[in-house]
Amino acid sequence: MNPYSAYTQARELVDENDKRKVLVAVLGALPEKIEGVKLLIGQKKYEKKFQELTKITMVLEILDQSLDMSFGELPKNLSSLYRYLIKRLTEVHSTLDLNTLEECKGIIGNIADGFARAYEQVKKGARPASDETGPRIKTQI
């Protein structure tokens, strides 16, 4: 595929004005990237493993730093999860522990699924389930 075709195809997949869609795509790709790291460890391609793990942790760092903490407990909890994942994935650089990779892949997969479900609800114009059942905040004017 020539570079222009690749660029055109990538632009079709990502709507630059829909940041939520980009977030869902990025989170959805991380478990696949972790699976690739597992293969690299099995093939003893440690330099490439290091590069790929570093990319994954950098993405998690960016996601963590982009959280808006003014929204209460949810971003704080998500930040804790991101920090935990970064710590565990960083450990894999030296331990090469496939179980740790599998654990992180599962956590990221759950986060990605949650964001994907929320994105679909927003696209449909529905309120997320947590808003429908949660307490209402009254404002006084």
C-alpha cells in the first residue's frame, strides 16, 4: 500500500472531531499490543519487546495525564488503575512475566469495553447507566 492510501485509510477510521472515538480505538488496540509483546518475549526479541512495552506505557501515561480530576471519583479511580498498569508493565521489562501481561491485558480490556459501551450510549443520545440510577444533584438559583 502506498503512503497516500495508508493515510487516506487511517483518516477514514478516525474522525478527528470525535475524540471519544479515538479514545475507544486507542484503548481497544492496547490488549492486542500486549499480546504482541507476549509473542516477542516467546521469540526472545527483547529489544523489540522493550520498544513495544515502552509505547504501551507511554500511551497509558498520556491517558492518565489527560484525565480531568474535577469530575470526582471516576477519574481518580481510573488514574489509580492507569498508574497500577504502568507499574506492572514496567516490571515486565525485567521479569518477562507473561502472567503480569495477561493481568494487564484483562484490566485494559475491561476499561476499553466500558469506554466502548459508554461511547455507544452517547452516540445513541442515551445517558450512561450510572447517570440513570445515580443520585440527582439539585442546584439552587
